[in-house]
Amino acid sequence: MLILTPLKSYFGYSYRPENGGNMQNTGIEMNAFFRIIEGRSFKWDIQANLSKVKNEIMALNGDKLISQVEGAEIVNQVGSAANSFYGYIFKGVYHSAEEAKTANLRNDKFVNYSAGDAILLIYQVRTELLMELLTSTIRPVLVRQCPIFTAACKIPLHIKNGH
């Protein structure tokens, strides 16, 4: 499994690609083809494809690898799907200063939340743990980069010029 391993800043690069993990891929893929019409100069086909794929990281150099990409973070950790998008679940915004004050939270710069700030859902946790979670790297996996199901249908027409 190719992973991006973080490097110290004095190397001049942020990450180094290396073979640093094991991943198990399982799934099934089905294809179907049917020729509806077959003539001398005209053919009409229908093709369909359906696949189900699941992957899971079985072993990894390090406990968890988080890679920064433009506008997101990607996480690789044992027991999860490879290259999953990582972050907080957006629940809305505080509509008033009073609503934000009632939440009694501070951001990572220890500034109190105010009207217009994001409300982030961190599963079901106690209030005293919420501040610790918001300022730590404990976040849920939001989206698998590899879809579980994919499907396609193609209906090509083949017309041969009689000249």
C-alpha cells in the first residue's frame, strides 16, 4: 500500500511516498452485454456494469496518517477504508451571540464562539470532552474515497456507411 509518510521540514518536502502498509480489497463486479439488433449496416447494443468494492487497511507504519490536501484532510488508519476524507460534521451555525454563549465553547485559539461560528457535531460526547475533541485530532471519517457501489449503463448504436 502506497502511503505518504510525513517528513521533517528540513528535508524540504512535506511527505515521502513509500510502501508502508497492507490493505485488503474485496468485492464483486458483474458485466452484461446484449445485442438488441444486428443488421448489415446497423447494430444496437446494451451494456451494463455493477460493482461492489470494499477495502480495509490491515496494517500501517504508524497508528494513523493524516495528509493535508487542498481543502481537506485524508486519513489512513487501521480498520478504516483507505484514503478516507477526515474532519468534523457540520451541523449549522450559531445564529445569535446568546446561542453561542450558551454553548460555552472556545475555538483552538481559545476565543469564545460567537454568532456566525460553525456548530460541529462530534458524535455523542459529554460537554466537558467537546473542547478537547475540537482542539485535537480526534475526528470522524466523513467520506470513503472509494465508493462502495458503482453502476453504469451504455447503449451504443453502430451505423456503417454503405459506400
